[in-house]
Amino acid sequence: MSTYMPKKADLSRKWYIIDAEGRSLGHVAAAAAHILRGKHKPTFAPHADCGDNVVVINASKTVLTGNKLDKKKYYRHSGWIGGLKETSYRKLMAERPEFALLKAVKGMLPDTTLGRNAATRIRVYRGADHKQAAQKPETWNF
């Protein structure tokens, strides 16, 4: 018996939709990263890009538990001396909830070309409306 190696010709990418309303930010990000890597498929191989596409809706209605809204910070640096900027997640979730969710998903993907390619297959929307209706996405229950 030999080990199965997925081929690019055998690959079929499906579309999944995740409703983030009332769910924890980390749980939604973990489910999205799981689908993007393809770990839900029986043909998963860690060296191959066999993941699917993900659409996340209602990103503004995700929940951060505990005191994370005030204590958790998003840091960025301009590259100049003294250029460190910080933003609390309360402000980030109010202004850019899509970015906060996308950052959480990217943090759960590997820091390789496979992870960078997988990060291009996610679409995050603030509300319930999305542009991927033509792809007929299936709902992901977790």
C-alpha cells in the first residue's frame, strides 16, 4: 500500500460560508484556517495546497471574550524611530472588524508559500451581504 499524493488535476475547490454572528473571533478564525488548509478533506497532505475557499459574513458581530476588547492591542510600526503605533481591539472591532478577523486567520496559517496562497482564498464581509452568491457556497457548521 502506498501513500496517496494529491495531484493538481484531482483538486476541486469548493466554497464555504461561515456566519460569524455571536461566535468567538478565535473560533471563527480557526474554522476558516482549517478549511483554507484543506484539513477537513480525506485527501489532505501537509505539503500540498488542497484547501477550499471561505466567505465569512457578519464579521462585525463577532465576540471577544473576557477583557480582550480593552487589553488586547494591535501593533504596527512605521519603520521610523518612535514609530510604534497601537490600537485597542475595541476601536479595531468598531472600525475594521474585517481586518481583525483576517489578521486572526493569517496568524493561524503557516508562514510559508502554502499559507500565503491560502490567505488569498478568504473573503470577509462586515454584514450579511456578500458577492459570492454565484459560487453557491455551502454553509459550514461548527
